[in-house]
Amino acid sequence: MSREQIEFCGRDEVLDALRGTPEASLTVLRGPTSSGRTALLTRIGDELRESGSTVLFVDADQDHSGWDRFGVRPLLGAVGRSFEQLDPGPELPGAMRSVRRLATAETYESIAGRSRLRAETGRLLAAVGTRGPVTLAVDDADHVAAPLFVLAEARRAGHRVLAAMRSVQLPTEQVAEVGDAADEIVDLPMLSDEASVEILRRAAGGPVDPGLVDALRDALGLLFGCPGTLIRTLAALREDDRVVRVDRTLCLRDDCAPIGLPAGHFLVGTVRSAGRAAEELVALAAGPTGLRIADLDAVAGATGRTAVGCGALVDALAAESALECDFRGRLTPLCRALGTTVRAGLGEDALRDLHVRIGRRVQSTVGLSSRDDLSALAGHVAAAGTTWPVRQRLTVVLHDEAVRLADSDPDLAISHLRSAWRHAGPGHGRRRVQAELVRATRAAGRFDELADFVADAVDEGGYRTTGSRTELAASAALAALQLGRRVSTPVRSALSGIGDPSCPLQLCERWWRGEHLSIGELVQGFAPLAPGGPVLALRDLSADSLRVPADVRHAFSRRRLVPMLRWLLGPDYRPPADGPFAAFERMMIAYGDGRWNRALSAARALQTQESADVVSRPWAALAAAAVHRFRGRERRAHAWARTIPETDHTDAAVPALREWAEARLAHTGENALEALPATWAVYSGELRRGSRGPHAGEVLNWLAMLARSSGDDGWRRRIGEAVEDAVAVEPESVGPEYGELIEAMLHDDPAAARRGVAWWRERGSLPDLAQACLQAADVVGPEEAEPLLHEALAIADDLKATRIRRSVRRAMARYGIAVRTPELGEQRLSELEMQLVGLITEGRSNRQIAARITMSEKTVENHLTRLFGKTGCRNRRELVVANLAGRLTGLGPEPWEPGAGPR
């Protein structure tokens, strides 16, 4: 699909307005650069040509010279290119020769010359329309100094004139004149979020992962609504090999690296063409210190420029929308991506040097008596990093500023603490700052900063005391777990406790290898970071002795460390926002909440993370396979299962996740006796590798369910013994949520079945709760089974889990339970279904709807069938009546949360 076709998405109202323009009129299409003006102008021109009209497409930026104030040379070029289509009469060649002869720089120098040029241009435009009026489509009309000359003459000649121009904060006088003279102005707004996502989908040639959409939205800001910018930025990411297709969906390969604007983007060109000074101003505005109008004096003095010159440059950048100024006088780039590209172009060394020069200027020209002066100095010293020579007297300034910023800007406070630690030098003061810095980075979730700091502290010998060494070792291990980044050899050599099984660095390595660790072991390893570290003195580190909450135990059984770390470290811990650790946590939470599109997005993100541990990526693939299996997408489920490596490790207890996925996929619901041996092989394989694995309870519960379905008492006894052995060796391997259901399955215990369902209601994992309801219904009897099966069916409908739905309906049929018909308003309508309701209310046909939302008529018919089923309406008329009566109000999708990505 061409770029022009892609850019039409979401522009129906604008296209309709342009289609309705009359002859002998001037219509101005006004919009930001990269908003798709050219594509829309071309589309209207093509439609007019197809209807038999003659169209002259004038590119005012092509063949244009600086002296050509009226823009007659681009007009001549357009006439020449369309000469044959114009069906020229005898007047046209002579008029072209006259205008070409007068189109020189000398002609513009005299009033008489400009008058002759105007007269001959009018004759040319009249000759162009000898055989009938034409449409003059002028792109980038604002690139001409006085565009109204040609536009007004063309309208006077009876032509339809469509002129595309940029909308800027401070339009020039000539551009304002065109707006005043126009018969109609069509403003091209930024695209809606939904239209922008659709443009991304079309440009990508298929589905786009929500993580990629969120990253682009965050980087581009307002420009996310500009189709040209979206398309170019996506193309740049592809060229840099930063996107990859996973599960048929285009994903961002590395979600931690910032996204910049393409080098050829107009904003980047605007900044760079304004010179080095403009690049430095934008880089400062996008950097950690920020840039205020009040800072321009210091910036000017540090860079050898005048404050007036810097102010004029800021005004010019603001006029081009490269910089924005808020009510406090703080300057910021239009979007983060612009700052990213400009800063990358200057380079880190140049930026640090710039901060040194500005910081020294601030230090030398002011008395540093005000808070603003001290803040500015501290900011530039911190941003300069190691380029600024160590000065111990700066420690207090940096530390005080860090304390002031701790609540409002934790990231900047960490930068100041890091600089204060560096300038403090050896001694008690540095140890105090070190403790504050370690705590602040954990509390802010900045584990990249924590890992880098630990490396610096080891280089500086900051681990000599026992307390510092213990704290740094735990910090290094914690950062490594959160980032998926192994501890460097120097840090490991300096901090690792040789022969100490509770050394956090050793625990970290074991976790990465997939070995089973107990909560007690991890608590002991990270206790030095806990408030007071009281558990160090405990000998019994079992979960019961530590009083670990049930929800923390359950999360830990699924390799989720965040709840355990929050329980242990309290407010001094915040999980990271990016990286494999964060993606795994997002995936597990979204899977349980039933937000399966988000769960799949996180699973894809994990597949692109090379630093993920050996279990996280396979576990993500297992969850993704389960989602597709529940939705009835067997091929995609098998494709995810095949991405899980086969278990062939002999020196580590890596769970047999692939075998588990294949065993689940092989079970059809009617082959329990066939499925039992394969599932038992998964569990026994775990035992051979020395561990029952973190999903032992899930496998044993599945085995118990299969054994009950098969009616084989031998299997029941065998599985019961396996459960007893597992609990005896590792009490935490089978949680109560699984233990109660296993008891119910093996011993036909209704009370245990009820307790198992109650546990899963407390856990809040919807797919597991639906499965628990199914299992319990098989034990409690027909009367109690009915509400359980209706609950499972409601969950299956919400999750669109067709496989669960089929299992529930089979169980209902077995008990003779009727499926309830949902009442009007009982089911929530999707965003697309609400859009269909609106289009039907407008009286659109299926064909018109299909064209509007870019899908086939057959697909529209299928959606309408489901829509009638949800609303209880039998036909389109009843649907319109229900909508106009307000009965569908409030049935739309849940309110969208910023940053949640496309729905």
C-alpha cells in the first residue's frame, strides 16, 4: 500500500470538504508539516481527473528560486508537464513564452517589470482555461514569498484553486493575506489516536504491537497525529533494525532505547539549518537541566553569543514549532523524539562540555545566593559528570538540591546524589550519600543507575567495610535481576561471597539458570536492603516462619518477584518500567486480569529481549500459547510452543515448559487416558532434574483433573502419592489454590472444591478461576454446579475464550442447564461495535460501512450479527431505536487509560 493511500486514514471530513469546493474559488488547505497535505491534494486531483476535469498540480517548492517572489516558475513547470492534457489552444504557447521571458530576477526589481509579469501571468492562466475551467492544486504555497499573486489571478480566470499551506504558530504577513482572501479555509487537524494506530497498521503491513504504539506515542507527542511523521519514523526504525515481527505482529526490538525523529524530518532540518547554537538550545531544553528563558544570559555568555541573539533564535525556533514555552518560561522541544535526535547528533562529550561551560559561567557571574542560582549550578555540575573536576565544596550544594528534588523529580535527584557522591571523596560523608543513593535508585526503579553506581563504587574502593560490601552486593544482584544484565566480572570478584550459599550474587545466577529457589533464600539474600534487616538473625527461613502473605507466595510460585520484593523492601522498592523483568511482570498480571492483548504484547517484548533469563522467555511463550489455545487459535498456539527450547540441560533445573505446553495443546477434553502419560512425563521429567519446578502445582492439578475424567483409580493413587511427596520435600511447591482442587478431584470432596474456587476468586486470575469453576462443578452436584458454570461461562465470554466456552457448554449440557440469553445491556460493546452503531444510525449501508472502516462487506455482516446478539435487537431498525432511546449508552468499551495503548 502506497504512503499516499495510508495517509487518507481518518481524513474523510477533510476530503468531503475539498470535494465540495466550487469553480472560481480559492480554498486553502492548512495543516502542520507532515500532516498529509500533499497526499490529500493529490487524492482530490486524481478524483477530479477521473471525473473528466483538468488538473494542474503546482509544487511551489519545485523549480522555485529565492528571487521568484510570485512563484511563476513552478506554475510554468506545471503547465509544461500537463501541456498535452490541457488541449492547448493557439494562445497558450505564446503566453508561456512571454511569462518565461519575464521570469527573471531583473523583472522583479522594478514596478514596471512586476506589472508586465502580472499581466502576462494572467494571460497565461486565461489561456490555460480556453477549453474550460481547470483546477489549480498548489502544494506548499507558503514557500513562495507572495503566493496570493498567482492564486488570485487563477481564481480571477475562473479556475478552482486549492492551495496547501503550513499552519505555524507565527504566520508570515503573506500567508495571512492568503487566508484573508480565501473563500474557504479547511484546517487539517491532527489525527485521532485510533486513526494514527490504523495508519501504523497499514504502514506495517499487519498488526502493530501495543508496546511499539506506546513507544511512538510517547516519543512523538503531538506528532503522533501526523501521518507523514509516523510513516517516516516507522521506516527509520525498520532501517535501523529496531523492529521485528513476532507472532505476526510488528514489535519494538529494544524497548529501553529512546526513539528519535528521522534525520530527514522537517523539524530536525529546521534546527540544524539554524546552526550549532540552535542545536545546543534544543539539546539543553531536552536535557536533564532543562532550559528557561532566564537561563539565556548564562548560555549566551558560555557560548560566546549575545543574550539578544539567543532570544531571537529561540523565537525563530518557536515560530517553527521546534520549541515551546510554558507559562513559567520553561522551554521544551515539541516532542521527545526531536530532543533525542538533536542530542545524539551533538554527542555526549560535546553535551558534557557545554554543561561545564554554562556551569562555570553561572558560578562566576552570580553570587549563588538564591535558590535558582544554586539549582542551576547543581544541575550543570551533575549533567557534566566526570568532565567537571572533583570539588568537595560542591557536595553540599548537590546534596541539598537532591533532597529538594526527591519528591518532584526523583530521576534528577538521583543524578544529583550521584554527583554529590563523586565530589564528596572518601570518608563518612561519602558513605552517607552512598546509602541515600542506593535507597533512592531502588525507590525510583532506576536499576540501570544502581548497577552503574555499584560498578563505580567498586572502582573507587567503596566496598571495604563489611556493611558497604553487603549492601553493594545485594544492590548489584537486585539490579541484575531487574535489568536482565549480568554482573560484571570486577564487581562479582569484589563483592561475591565465596562459598556463601546465601550470597545474593550466587542466588541471582541460580535464578537465571532456572533453578528453584525458596522465598526464604531470596529473603535472606536481599535482607541487607530491607528496613532494619531483621530477618538476618532468623534460623528458620520458611515462608510460614517469615509470615509471607498468601498472595506473595502465589505470585512467587509463578516466578513473579515483584510482590515479594515489595513485601520485603517496602516503599524503598519500585519495579523498573522497562526491560525483561518488567515485561514478565506485565505479562503475568495482564494474563490473570484477562487483558490478553496486553499479555501477548508483553510476551512478544520478552522474545525480543536477549538479556531475559532462561525461564522468562519460555514461560512467556507458554502463556501466549495458552491465550491462543483458549481463543481457539490452534496454529498460533503451536507456533508459540515451538519457540520454547526443548529441555536438554543437565547442569540446571530448567522447567520442562515445552513439554508442558505440548501436553496441554494435545488434550482435547475427551482423551484423558491418552493425555495422562504425556502430562506425567512432564512432571517426572522435573523430578529427574532435581526440582518440581515453579509450576508443579499447576501440573499436578491438571493430572488430578485428567485422572478424575479417565475414571482410573490407579492414576488417582499415583498422583495422590506424588502430591504428598511434593509437599513433604517442598511445602511451597503446591499452593492452597491448587491443593484444594487436587483434593477435590482425587477424593470427590465438595468442600475442598468450594475452597479451591474461593482461593482463585481471591487470587483474581480469571482464566484460572474459570477452570476452577469447571472443576468444582464436576464435584459439588447439579444444584451448586449451575452458578459455577454460569460464572465460568461469563468469564469465557469476557475473555473471548472459545475453548473454555465449549468446555462449559458441554458441562451444562451434561447437567441439563440452560444457557442464559444475555439481556440488553448485559454485555459491553467493543469500540468497533459502537462505531457500527453510529454508522447504522446515520443510515449507512453495509457497503458504505465497509468502505468507511476498511473491511469487507462480509466482515461487516459478521460483526452486525454479533452486535444484534449482544444487544438483543433483531434488525437494524431496532438497533437504531435502541441507540436513539439511549439504551446503548454506557455499553461502550471501558474508559481508555493514557499509556494503555490501542484497545
